[in-house]
Amino acid sequence: MQAEAMTAPIERICEGLDAIVTPDAPIGEGHTWFKAGGHCDALVQPRSHAALRDLLRRCGEADIPVRVLGLGANLLVADEGVDGVVLKLDQPAFNDFRIGVDGRPELVEALGGVDLAKVMHAAGRAGLEGLSPMAGIPASAGGAIRMNAGGKYGAIGDVTESVAVIDAAGHERTLARADLRFDYRHAELPECIVLSARFALTPDDPARARERILEIMAYKKRTQPLKANSAGCMFRNPTLPSGERVSAGMLIDRSGLKGTAHGSALVSDEHANFLCVAPGGRANDVLALVDAVVARVQDAQGVTLRPEVVVWKRGDRAGAIR
């Protein structure tokens, strides 16, 4: 099989690397919120920046694709798995944050692998507002930047001041705000890995900041199936020819798709833009249901939906930084 053919070169690439290396890792089932999907050839958790640079250089020389796994909340891994190396930046060198940077109490620096919820709650306790729109959005800081995570209350790009990145050749640089462009569910970044980001927040009363986070969380618990095996919203809210952005969930609901199933995958009855998987289900059932939803909405509403969730497949370099 293709995965077996990749094992030997990946083992050579990882030899002597200061990293945790797990061959044939079950990332779909074990590391995504769908809790479904296949394996990757190797899951690598570097312990240092030097190890990360070495790994990127070696993979480049061997033409092995590299992908970055955050919290796995916006990711679907096909049942056949994905080839190459999957990076998880969860070791201490990539998993921390600081409040008050460069003598600026309102400036927060978060490393790429840190859980953004931890940063948000700590900032709120410190009396800093600006990250509360991330309440209920599971993401690492790097993953949130990459897709400009957000919702009806705002997006991460609204408070991002700068981003430090490393490219596929191992070169690091910092992108200032003037170099960054954030759009709906998208950040205009080069092919790179986000090492850290700085957020310029606004001083606020800690109790009020805490209350705002709780209000947003309560709203999401009322309106979304947060306990289901799902990646959250499956589709981007589309823009009509008039320029109006409309709710993908509303279009799916109006097309009569709530409760529609394909195998183990289901369109949620609570929120039509959530596609859920039954325990022990298949990622490929979700992919088939995505196609069915897109076709039905196009036919019924005349609107083409685009997935927001990233899909990794074997032999497809989508999502790879090189």
C-alpha cells in the first residue's frame, strides 16, 4: 500500500530528530472532532524550533508533504488517510502565551500550538477584551489565524497585530499588520506554519469581559449541537450576487435537509450547517453527504455552497504547506 511505501523514507527523515514520532497515527479518529477518518504516515511533535526547521528541510529534500494539525476541530480526514508528515505543535516550545508584551499591558502573544480558549479566558481575567468572539470556537492560535476564525461576534483577524511564521524551507519571519489581509474565513498568508501571533486587546472590566464570554457560550449551547461529533459549521456563508452574505444553515434548512442522513453522517436537526457523525462512523459518509447537500441547495436555492472544513485525502496535497 502507498502508506507502507512511505514508511521507510519518513523513518529516515525522523531519525535523530528531537521530536515525538508516531508512525501510522490514527489522526482522524483520535485527533479530530469528527472522531472519524483514517491514519497519517507519521505524526510528528517537534520539541524545539531547531527540530521543526530540520524536519521541514528534510521533508523538502525528499518531497514529502507536510501538514499541520491544530485541535482538529475544522478538519476531516478521509477514511483512506493521508500521506506524508502531519505536525502537531503541542510541545512546550510551541504551546504557551504571555499577557503584556514589550511593555504594553494590552498586547498578548500566543504561540501557534496553544489552545486559544486558554488565552481568551486568561485575557478576560486580566481585564482585556477582544478575544471573546472566539468563545465556543475550538482552535489553536495558529489554526485560528490560518482560517481567520470567528462568527457573528467578530473574527480573530480583528485584533491580530502581527504573525510570526516559518516557511517550508525553514526560514522564519514576522508579518506586520500591514502585511496581513484577513477576509471572511480566510487569512492571506504565504505557504507557512504560524509560530506565534500578537493580539492588541482593549482594557475592560474583568467581570464584564467574563460575562461577555459566558453570554456567547450560552448562545452557542442553545443553538448548536456542541456535544455531537462534528467540526462545527461545515459550509461558509455564501455571498449572493447582490453582495449580501446569507446563512448557509438557513439555505440548507430551507432546502428541507435537516435530519438528512447518508450512512453514519447526518445533517443536524438543531443547526443545519452542522454535519455530524455517529460514534464509530465513517468520514467518507460525511464527504458523500457534503456532495448531496451542495447539490440539493444548488437545485433548490440556486446557490453554490463551499465547505469551510478542511479535507485531507491520500494523494491530494490540499492542506499541505509544500
